[in-house]
Amino acid sequence: METKNCYVCGITIANKDHVGLNKKLLGRNIDRFYCIGCLAEYFEVTTEELLDKIGEFRDLGCGLFEK
């Protein structure tokens, strides 16, 4: 996996599911990625809500998330 850094805070995004969530919510062809904390702030939700969404998308069989 190519290394991605958060557009806002610069932290390295090492979790493939977090990269997948960025692509799912912001579009598959994005070039700016957000860490889970900054993504939650961007959408004005909690990180727990985003982590729950990852589980939902995985359960639906979305290929952007690890099984």
C-alpha cells in the first residue's frame, strides 16, 4: 500500500480501512486523505461513528475494506 498522509495534520495513515473510508466517503479518485480523527471532524461526527461505518461497509461486501 502506498503511504498516505493526512491532509490536515500530516500523520501517516497506516490503516487500510481508514484509506478505504476516505475513498468511500470522498470519492475513489481523491488525492487528499484524512486521518480518522480529521475525517470525523470534517463530517462533524465521532470517530466511533466512522468506525461503525467501516464495519457496515465491510459487512455489505465493499471491496475497499479488509475482510
